[in-house]
Amino acid sequence: MVPGAKTMMTDVRESLAELQKRAEGNDDVRLLVALLEWAMEDAQLAIDAGLGGQAKATLADIHDYCNRADKLIRSAKAKDHPPKVTAPDDGNPYYTRLNANAKQYTKNSTVYAKGDVGYEQIDNAWTFRSLGEQSAVIAWALLHPRSDLYHDPAVLKRLLVNFQTITQNHKDGDFNPGRQAVYGRDPNINRFCISPMMDAWLMLEAEYPWLILPSKRTEWLDQLRILVDYQYETYGPRKPLDPERPRYYPNMDVHHLLIMEFAHRLLGDSKYADDRETILKWLNDSMYPMGAWTYHWPQNECYVYHALNVTFIARYYALTGDERAKDILDNSRPYYPLAHDGEGMTESYTDCSWKHYWSAASPNGPDVIAGMFDDAANKRAALDAGRRGHGGGLGALYTAPWWKDIPPAAMRDNYLIYDENIQGPAGRYGRFSFAGTARTALPGEIGKDTYVGCMIGDRNQKPLPLDAFF
């Protein structure tokens, strides 16, 4: 089939040249041309790999699109795409970060071959986390009116390259085989990748459903089903929970929640909706009484991971309007005001094992809670963390819609409490704060954890507002 594909390549080049003459100043035509240019390059990669059938399917779509260009453009015009916002005045810092990130991500010009050659191009499995998360930000950059790259054809090409790379470079739904990864094979990589990749896909289809070629949609959905079903079988809630030590893992549960939601939308199977319902219940049940989640049950979590849970559940709520998700976030409200000391530092002496960061806190999580519930105490935590920069990437994408410029409350001070999140004491007296966890450490983790500590904060210290800690 390769010679036939090469002949078709010559024919569609002539049609595409005619279409390119009309692209000047018309966003929809420019995006159509960009799609077809990318598809031509992808068809050539298929020919190079001896995949004549795939190349001919792609080229047939290009030929069809060239013949139907006017109809496609009319269908695009029928949808009311918002105008670009050129001078926003609300001060939302997350859009600033997203624009910076998008410009960085779209500088990547790497294109991956098909077949074994392409698979071997990616020797580090963690590359797929970047490909997935960057896809969501790139889709935002292409489609959101606050983006500096709004409707940029080069951004569309990069997004399609990412989709193709992700769907063609797994083995039976796993990105790990035959690749390196820090600490060895890590099944979390699969969830880190496909959750935001599917989000990006649905963002694109919501605005421009024809910017994915029919043959590519079929090819990618076939591969996506393999990727999703691997998660359904290996991670999903297939067995009843152990009542003494349930298999709660909120940081991955929130990824699985979104994967199952997206899979239900794209693939339609009711089994994905059933998993989504179970995971949502788990996220409710794995929360401690004062707003924290577990890490691995029954360990307490750490500040960095809490933000991931908050932003992903907020994304699920934004997409579905499911009030159960909002209720979970409402119940988390006490966490951030307790996690910050009076100087804006967060402690790591009660973190789960091997997760001691002692790094700058991100304002993403408290900004979501503050904006969603007009919560002044969480806004104070967000402002303190934001003095050292606002988290970017996927976290910024999921935080930006909730950000509000609301007055903050004063930080609570001069107290000693029993903190039910850690089942131990926590106190704050001016610059001095302390805590001690009595939660059970998992077997094999004893000796790798810390349990009690204190610190003296100093908001004038750079880069962290920290004088000393024990």
C-alpha cells in the first residue's frame, strides 16, 4: 500500500496548496491548513515505517477535507468562538503562568517516528507525564481567549504531535516497558499522562470537533481504549475494600476519577461511570476530620500532595457540576489555615514517608478553596504562598477559573489544638509553631518517617520564609 500512498500524497499536495492561498487572516482556515500540514507529515512518517494502510487512511481524510473545506469552515463559523481577550484587568496570576508555560511547551519541535524506531526514541518513561500534562496546557493555549497563542496554528500542530506520540508508544496500555524511570517502573506514569491528555482531547473537540481527522479519531480511540482499560483493570476498584486497611490513594484516585469520567464521555461504556462513582466515594471516605486526606491509608499526607487532590476534584466539579465533589472540597476547608505557619511556611515533619519537601508552598490549592467558597482564611494561606510564586502547568490550568481577589483573614495565632488530621498536637505562637503525628506508619516505613518537629518562621528570609526547623 506504500506506493499508492505516495501517489495520493502528490494529489493532496496540490489541493492543499490551493487552500493555503485562502488562509491569510482567517483563523479557521489557518487551523484547517495546519491540521492538514501536520497530517501530511504524519502520513510520511507512516510511509517511512512501512505502515501503508495508516498512511492511505490519513491521506484519504486530507483529500476529503480539501474537497469539503468550505463546508468545514462554515461549520466552524456556526460555533460562536469567543474573541481574544487582549487587556484583562482582573489580575489573575495563573493566566500569566499559563501563558509563560504554553510558550515554553510549544517551542518543542521533536517529532517521533512510528513503529519500533519511534518507541525507542523515548527512553525515559517519565517523558509521558510531561507529554500528557503539557497537552492540557497547549490545548488551553489554543482555545482560551486569555491565551497569548489563541488560535495559533503552530500550537495545534504541537497538540496533535503529542496526541499521536502518546497513543502510539505504549505496550498493552503501559508506557513503562523497555524504558528507564527513576526508582524503576512506576505505574503512576500512565495516569499522570492519560488523564490530562484526555482532558486536552475533549477541550479540542468541544470547540473544533473537525480538527481531529476521522481516521485519526478512530486510531486514537482504539489505542485510548487499551490505555484506559489497562487502568480499569490494574488500578480500578475491582475488589471490596479491606475495612481495616482500605486501599485509599487519593493522589492517584483523583487521576482515576478524571480518566473514568473522560472515558465515559469518549467511549461510552457504563463500567467507566461505575468506577467514577466508586472513586468519588473513596475520596470522601479517605478524608480526615479536619480537612486532610490520607496518603496511603492510614498515613497522613503532605502539603504538596493535598494541592493535587484539591485542583483535580475542582476540575471534576467544573466539568460535571457534581455537588458531591463540591461537598468534598467544602469539607477540606480547615486544612490550609492549619498547614501554614504565621510567616507563610509549611511544615514537613509530619509528612508521609519519604515525602519531606521543605520547599516553597504553592498557592494553587488554597486559591481554589478561597475562590470556590469565598473563604478568607484560605485566601490568607494562598497569599502567603503566592509571595514566592504561583504554581504553573496543569495545576495553574485547574486553579485559574476559581481564582478571586478577595480580602484575606488574619492568620490564626496563639493556640494549641488536637489536630485530628495527624491525631496529635499542633500549635502556633507567633513565629514558633510545632506539631506531632500519632498516625500509624505503614509496615516497612518505620525509620523512614519523622513524627514530631517545630520551626521558627521568618517571612523576610529568601527563598523560604524559614529561620530554623527541627
